[in-house]
Amino acid sequence: MNPLPLTRWLPFLLPAAFVLACLMVIAPALPLLVSFDLNYLHLFKTSFIGILLEALPFVLIGALLSSLVHLYISEDTLSRWIPKHPAAGILFACTLGFIFPMCECGMIPLIRKLIQKGMPVYMAAVFILAGPIVNPVVYGATYMAFRLHPEMVYARMGLAFLVAAAIGWMIYATWKGDPLRSKLLSGAASSHHHNHYHEHNHDHHHGPSRHGGKITAIFVHAADEVFDMGKYLIMGCLITAAIQSFVPRESLLVIGGGPVGSYAFMMGFAFLLSLCSTSDAFVAAAFTHTFSAGSLLAFLVFGPMLDLKNVLMLLSVFKAKFVIYFAFLICTVVFIGSVLVGKLYLS
């Protein structure tokens, strides 16, 4: 015998009745809520587009550099360039920013390819940390923002160099396991097969055809990198824009009023804002009369090394355990370093 229709629909009718009752209670306030949400949604949309447009060019540059490394630099060539001694390797990685002056947004695609080519992980970590700060573009932007306080420029460059070197040495000394995701390793194997296939294929072409094939391969590989990293970038931009839109800055400034809290607040502020390293100095300069010089230095050094969108992109290359350990080292060393430099040099 078939069950009664009411019995069959009872599990659906009860939740529907509950929702209807809730709507009747909040109905008088719906016009106000709609107006409130639309204002914040407009701010959210503007923030998201601004962050994405600021980061996307650097991701494209990183993808193109990754493609050039993929096609023109062999594992043997890279192994000849990389110093064998860890101290020399760390110094080499710290100065790579002068060769590749990139924002942190474009670092991850390039780093992934360099690791696949044979760069040690501790050197890759140093490049991730130092590259976005220790380069001439960021030096010029920081100098323009702090023209009246040039000591902040030197403090930022010096502390970023020291933090990157210290964390690189710690990773070399303490992390013995493989931090790479298994997907990346399988990608490296397929990359080797891809290179072998292209080299074999190009042997059958001559002159302009071979040159045209190389150019096509560069853009095809760059497009793959952009689509692969883009989902993490967009997710990070969405989260960052939501925080910028829905968290009042005035209430956050009250939290960071203390001498120690100001350091923690400015580091957290840099993490949430996820600004590009070429523009964050102008934001920090706006707080010159509100926060101490040491806490502003923490903002300038911590932000390019670790922010929301960067964490999501790191998780696409490294295991979550390594990313957590990496983030812990960055938080600890930047906090200690900025306090010391703030007290001994900037005060």
C-alpha cells in the first residue's frame, strides 16, 4: 500500500514551514538589509577587481619566465649555476631578485619550474622570500613613499635579506622530508617527457618552423601555468576583498594600539590586505604618524613574504605541512627582526 501524500512530503514541509516563519519575522527589515548588502557588495566588487588587476600582470610575467626556463634552461645548465655549498646557495638565492625583479604574485609559477629543474627547496624558499623585496623596482617604490625617512628603505631591504637567509638556513638544517606535492613530482616527470618529445620533434624541422614552434610552445606553456595558478589567485583575491570590504578598519586600529600589539596587528594587516610589494609602501606611509617605525617595517617585510593569496598559491606547490612550517618561521623571524631593528636602528 502506498504511503499517504502528506506523510511522503512531511520531511520537506517542515523545513519549508520553518523558513516561511523566519521570513515573516524578518520581512519588515528586508528593505534595509537589501540596501546594506548592496553597498557592501559594490565595495567588495571594486576591491576584488582592483586586487586581481594588480596581481594578474605579475602572474603573467611569472608564467612567461617559467615557460622560458622550461624550454631553454636544462637541468644540467641549472645545476652548473647553483652553488653546491648551502651558504653560497642562500646568498645566490637572495640576490636573484636583481635578475628577476618580480612581485610575489608571479613567484610561484617560476619557483615551481625551477624546483622541477633541480633547484633545492631551501634555495627556492629564500627566493620566494627575498625576491619580491630585494629588487630595484621595490627599492624605488619604497624610496618614493618614504622620501622623508630614507632609513626605512634601508631597513626594509636589509631585514628582508636577513630574514630570507635565516629561514633558508633553518629549512636546510631542519626539514629533511620531501615538501613537494605528489602532483608536482608527476608534473616534473611529464615535463621531462614533454621536453624529450619536443626535442625529438624539432629535430625534423629546420629554420623558421623550428623557431615558430618554440615561440608557440612558450605561450602555450605560459597559458597552462596561468590557468593552473589562476584558481588559487582568484580564490585568494576573493577572500582578501571580502575582508577589506566587511571588516571595519577603525576597529582594527584600536586592536593594534599597544606596543606589542602594533607589530602583530600590522603583520596581520599586511596578510589580509595582500598588497603587491611595489605598492604596499604607500599604504604603510599613511600610518607613519599612527604606528611605530618598527611595526611599519614589519608590515613592509611580512606582507610580500606571506599573504592570503600567496598562501593558497604555495599550497598548490608544497604540502600543507611544509606551508604551515614555512609560515611559522616567517611570522617568528619577521616579528623578532622588526622589533630589534625598530629598537636599535629606527628609534
